[in-house]
Amino acid sequence: MIAYTKHGKKADECIQQYLNVVVKEIANAIPDVVSIILMGGYGRGEGAVLKSGKKYMPVNDFDLYIVTKRLLPDKFLEDLATEISKKFGWGGKAHAEAFETAKYEFKKFLHIDIRCLEENKLKHLPPTVRYFEMKYASKVLYGNNVLDDFPVIKENEVPISEGLRLVMNRYMLMLISFRQEFIKNRKAISKEEKEILFYYIGKAYFTACENLLILAGKFKATYWERAEELKKIYDKEF
């Protein structure tokens, strides 16, 4: 059993069932797909889940890259991702239209993200956090293992600009999960919204730690490795 989480076999089996559907739908829609790569929390083996009774449910979105001979249109990939999301009863939305007033509903915003890379450009990818993680901490779900074609990226080659991008992304997600109504009436926040809000607050906090590692030239591929590395170097570097 592939480890998608840190929560044991049952949780991993749950994620595998979802991914089986995702891979089948992508392969059917794109018969000549070279590779399907899982990134993000589940790709690193650190994905989050919610447990209700004996059942598990994904918390992280499914972040996927497909490798093809030619680049596919973003609109096609977005429509395909939304279609697959809805098979699970998810809204397939990446963000709220008006986060100040919109009620954050968990299933409404859980979605699948599919992006595309051309096979002949893999050797020339830039040293971003995304490609660093893909090279060293992702899972090939289908097709050829193309990760060896990615350029070697050293941990001190991740640019500082990547830290800024992480901050903007994570803090936006935190804001999306917060409604103005919470300020006026603390009882307005549901248990589900509170869990999601704490989840994104945690990610925003962790981003500060990731930025310190980028500054120190000690960036790592997984959250676990980043936490361990920061504990080792913090007193000396900062």
C-alpha cells in the first residue's frame, strides 16, 4: 500500500480509492498521456484526512501534473478536473467568489487541480519549490516514471522569490476560510469552518518556517524533513 498520509493503512486505502477514479478518468480523457504525477500533501505522503467514525475523508486537494507530448489547454484541464471533482460530490471550486461573506463549505471547495507539462521540456524546468517537490517527493500514479528527466535541484538553489510566492498563496487560503461575520459573532463559525480555519492558519505559520529554510539554503522536500531541519539549524542560523 502506498503511503499518502501519516494516518495508517485505512486512511491510505481511502485516498487510493479516490485516486483510482481520478487516474481512470484522466487516462480515458487523454489516452496518450505519458505520466500522471501526484503532488502536494498526498504526493509527499503527508496528506491530511478527517475521520468520522470508521471512515476517512480527504482534506487536501488532489494536486496532479500530467506529462504529455504537447501542452494541453488550461480550460480543458480545468473542465476535466471539475468534472472529476463532481463525481465525488465536491464543488470543484478553488476559491470563494466573495470570501468576506461566503460560508466556507468544506466539500464546495475541495477540488482536483490538474496541470500539464510537455515531455520534451522536463530537462529544462526552473528550480522552483513545485519542481523541487515533484523531483524528490511526489508519486507517479500512471505511465512512465519521468522524474529522472527532471533537472537536479540542490536545496540551496531554491530562489528567495519562491518564499514570497508561498507566503502569498498560503495567506490567501487562510483569508478565504475567514468570514467577517466571525468578528461580530464568534458563535457564527461552525465546527467545520473552525477546523478548516485552524488548518490554514497552521499552513500559514509553517510557511514562515519554510521561508527561513530557503534563506538558509536548507530547503527540504517534505514537511517532516523541513521541521527536522529547522530544529537543527535555527539557533545557529537565526
